[in-house]
Amino acid sequence: MLFNGIDIKKDVTERFIKYAKINTQAEDGSEKVPSTKCQHDLAKILFDELKSFGIKDVEYDTNHCYIYAKIPSNRSYKSSSGIAPVAFIAHMDTSPESSGSGVKPVIHKNYDGKVIKYPKNPKLSLSPQESPQLLEEKGHDIITSDGTTLLGADDKAGVAEIMTAAKILSAKNCDIEHGDIYIVFTPDEEVGNGTAHFNLKKCPAKFAYTLDGEEAGELNCETFNARAAFIEFHGVNTHPGTAHNRMKNTIYALSDFINKIPRSMRPETTKNRTGFFHPLRIEADVECSKVKMIIRDFDEKKMDEKCEKLKQIVKQIESAHDGIKIGLKITDQYQNMGVIIKKHPKLLKLTEEAVRLAGLKPFYRAIRGGTDGARLTFMGLPTLNLFAGMFNPHSKNEWASTRIMQYAVLTILNISTLA
């Protein structure tokens, strides 16, 4: 599809492949933002490209790796939508859960609907049975990695879509009337620090959109409530030959603790609006063991109940293991943005119309996860999440749809002119 002389599908696909090859993997547990220096490699490219579009107001926060840009209004009148100005936001980092170094994107032209094999990783395959959204892409192009790394569509698909839209909107021959449009690219979303140094003064939008979703037409106005739990087990170590009545091995307590998590409250056994406990990382030895766990639920009351259950499990384990002391710390990560977003029906209606104008049917789905938008919403910038065409994020089976990426660009353009 051509728009102001720009082939949207070609442009967004080429950009995505270029960005996907750049390692921007975040590091969990780091106190620095960005957590990894390599995120600057993509930030520098985006800064230069935005400037090359002719956008004058572009800023690169070299300390914390944020990119801010403003495309000024070309309207001769003031919008009556009640939505403008708007911002479009995506994160540059990729998940620490699978390697993001040496990504080699593979385009599967006119996907045939069959199982995809990875020559570089024969043990891995991608099938419509495991990823049913593939069936919608039969006859269209999809992109995977070579099976040895993640792809990075989360969220470089979103980055590419915003950049293609920015190129169109900033062109001298642009015939799309729009108000002020703000663009922000963030670091460290995958490790919970995407908004840690987000400067709202540099993004004075009334409403915003993250491009960090999946299926064509999908809108997300709800996220989990999210908390993190840190559990430390403290025991006593000594030589195993003289350990009788002296050694207090925390590994046994740790094992019992993990087994106390109900099977019905795990990510792999829950779906839709059911929350879960999820152990992310374990460090174990005799004297001291640690667990990092995340807790998720859409309902605040049920979240409190889960935290209380965790406290009870800790008490039970401590009581059952004489001499083992257990510390528990629970911290907030983000809240369900739906409680605020749903108070803005104009935002929802305008977004739905933008999706329809792109030729899609809008539908809502609560995110079983979170985005930068969840925190931004509670920072005073209500932020809805839009589809971006990414699937199986954080894994070597990650893939992206060029068809949906094109629709995402069209939706950005429609929002820009409607707002």
C-alpha cells in the first residue's frame, strides 16, 4: 500500500529487520537505566533517522537512553476531539529471557500454513497448533528468527511502525491533517524500568498509545496488577561429615516452598482473567537461597489475597524447617490501567474508529502482562495499548506478521488525523 509515495509494508518490514538485528537485550537486576549499554546502539540510529525525516524537535537523553520527538501540527484549526495532542510510544529493549545477540531475521514469503522448521535449531519448530494466529497469516509474509535467538518483535515491531508513520507524517508532501504528535522510545521496559526516567515535560500529550500488542484490531485498556516478591532463606552450613543436628540446609526449605505454590495458580495453568504466582529466578546453596517471584491479578482484592497466601506459605515452611529463617519482601510494580482508561470513553471511541478505518474490526483484550503504558497512566498520561503484530514474545519461537504491522501503521495515521 502506497501512502504519499511510501510503500508502507516495504518500509515497515525493512525497518523492523534492520532494528531486530541490533542487540538491545535488557539485564534483569541492574539498578542502572539503561541496564545495558547496547540499547544506545538502537537509540542513536532512531535519533539520526528522525532527524533525517526533517523533524526538528528531536532529543536524545544520552544518560538514560530515551528518544523524544515532536511532529508539529499542520492544522489551521483547533481539534474538537478532546484527545489531542497524542503520543506514540514503544520500547527499544528486548527480554533478558532469551538471547538477543546475533539475531538473524528470516522472512517466510507467502506463508503456507505449515509447521516451520529451523535449520539452525532442529529441536525447535513453530506450528499453527501451538500458535493458532499463524492460520490467519496463510498467504502473507511472516518473520521469525533463525531459531537460535528471540526475534525482538517485542517491541521492535512497535518501534518500526511508529518510525514508518513518522516518516509519512513528517514528509513535506504529507496531506494528512494532524495536531501535535509526540514520539517516545524507551529503554528497559522488559525489566520494569521503562518509565523510570520518562520526562513527561518532553511529552506533554493528553493521551498516548504504546505499540506493544498482538492481533490485528486488538486494543488493550487493562493490564494485570503486578507485584514482585523476594524470598530469602537463611540456614547454617557446615562440613557434611559433622553436620548431624548442626546443618540447616535452605535448599530443602526452598524446594518445599516452590512445591507449595498451587498448580492452579501458575502461568501454565491459568488464562483469561485468572492471576498467578510465577517464580522467575532461583539462587540456591546450603546457607542461603533466594527466589524472585512475580504475582499477577487483574483484581486488586484478589491480588491482596494472593500476597496474604504467600505470607502464609512462608510461615508454614519456616515452621516446618527448624532453624531456617525466611525473609519476604513484596513490592509494587504496576497497576491495572483499566481503572483510569475506562474513564475516557472519547479515547476509546476514537481509537475504535481509527481501527475500523484501517479495515479491521476492533476488539478489546485484557493484557496478561504489562506495558510502559500501565505506569504512564498512573503518572498522569492515560495510555492505551495497540496491536503491533508480534507473537510468542520472549522466546526463540517469536514471530511477526508484516500484514498486521502494515495495519498498525495505518491505525497510527488514522489516530493522528482523528485526534
